[in-house]
Amino acid sequence: MGTNGSRAVVVAGLVAGLVGAGAAAGVAAGVYAVLGRRTDPAWLRTNHAGRAVTLYAGPAAVLGGAAGIAAAPGPVRERAAGVLAVLVAGGCGAYDDLVGAEDPRRGFRAHLGALRGGGDQRGVRGGDGGLGGGGRGTSAVATSRLSIHP
């Protein structure tokens, strides 16, 4: 394959990457716009500066990321595993935001600190729940011999 063939491969890869990025940005913006119309107090917090902020950027970023991975080039199995990983992590984050709203020890750093100290972490440590179960599920999708058709 000559120089023209190599350029065509590079251009095709760039275009495919831009399609994935465009899908991610478009879905994230759309989800955030729709959720931003809601006024559910469970999704509102006061930040360190005392201002009210919304937590809707999290679900928007998760769904945008999943859409970007799904639209990106590559083997279907690897994209499916990536989508599953993003959705599981996002689900754990939403659970933490909503169920742990009153707990002052919040955020991923607090979870790691509690794990280090032996504290219970609502599914992060659990063998079949939370991030551990999601990791096993993602691995199963990525390495399964089952047929996945686009």
C-alpha cells in the first residue's frame, strides 16, 4: 500500500474518531439540556462556595461517553465492554450521589479511605455488587466466546 493508501487509512480513522466524539458530545449536551429542565431537589447540592449546583452533568457525561464508545470504530465486543464499564461506573456514581447524599464522607477519595480503614462501602467492596460486579461483567463481555452481531 502506497502513500495514498496510508493517507486514506489515516483519514478514515480520523473521521471515525470524530463521529464517535460527535456522538458523545451531542448525546451529553442533549441529556444535560433535558435534565436541566428538571428541579428534583435530590439532584441539587451546595458546593464549597455556597452556591447551588446540579448533579445532572454526571448522567449526561456517562450517557455521552457510552454513546461515543458505541459509535467509535473497533470490534463490537470491545465497544460493548466499554459501554458496560461506563454505565456501571455511572450507575455507582449516581447511587452514591443519591443514596449517600447526607453522608459527609463523599466522593471516590472518601470511598478509598473507608476501604483502607475497613469501612462498609455500599457495594464497592461487595463481591457481586457495585464496581466489582461491573468489572466482572465487563470482562465477561470482552472475553466471551458468545457471538455478538452488530
